[in-house]
Amino acid sequence: MPYAANGIVSTEPFDGAVAITLTGYQTAITAILNGKHVVVSDGKMEITSATLSNSGTPLSLDDVKLALIAKVDIEAEIARSRYITVGAGQALTYQSKLAEAKMLKAENPAMDEEFEATGEYPMLEAEVGVTASTITGVAAVILAANDAWSVIGSQIERSRLQAKAAIRAAQSVADAELAAQITWA
């Protein structure tokens, strides 16, 4: 469950935070990325264009770190979305396709045999005629795409984790903000 407080959104609970919906979290992150601010009043989250320092609610270094860590996670997801379709259902679909492609390759290491559509590989079978003309061809495309994604995805993940570690270690707001400036793959 996501949480919000003045100037901060997080997927982790923290002191002074109120629980918000996933839609509220996405709205808040989008607002923050567009220069707006999150304000919690009477237990409800609001989006405002007033700066928090102008609203009389200065942020502590810990609050800034929480906000920047959430920002890094969102930016990483945006970076991933340039290469893959995001969404929990889509992630499960990709996992199922990859598992089937690996099973087919285990049965056919040379990837030189063709398989009939029997329902054994339903996700692969769904792509025949779209991605490739055979089940084996579909499996080969999925395995190659996974190999390419592993390179890109690991670069994004390394950048995300390094930035979050640097933000946590920062001794000032300026250092934390600098650590959150990432050039994504």
C-alpha cells in the first residue's frame, strides 16, 4: 500500500504518512514529476502548485530522501517502459511466455524441431502467425528478447539501486538531489 505526507510519497509506511490508493500514488508521482507538490491535510492528500517551504512545512533531510527514492523508482519504471510493456498482468504474461520458451528449449536444445499446437505451450501458440510462423520460432524470438532485456534491465536496475544507496548516504539535501540525477539506459 502506498503512503503520502507533505512533500512525500512512498510505497513504505513512515511517520506522519497517511495511506493512499495506488491511483493516488500514481497521481502524486506524476504531479511531483511535473513540479507540483503533495500536501496532506485532515488525513487527505491534495496536489498543489505551492512550494512546501511557502506553505510553512519545510522538509527534513529524511523527508527529502524518501521523496527522492520514490522519484528514482518511478523514473526507473518510466525507463523500463521504453523497452517493455508495463503492468502486473503484462509482467505475468512475459514470465509465462519465457517459462514456456525455456521448457521448449529444454526439450529441443538445438531449436530445430517443430511442435504441433497441442496446448502444451499455450502462450507460445497464441503468438504463432504473429511473432513467428512456428512455435519453435516464437520461442526463439522470446528467448532472444529476454537476453536483450537482461542487458538493458540490469543497467536500469543497477542505476536505480546505486542512486537509492547514494540518496540514503547523503549528508545534505543538495547531495541527495545530486544522487537522484540519473541518466537512464
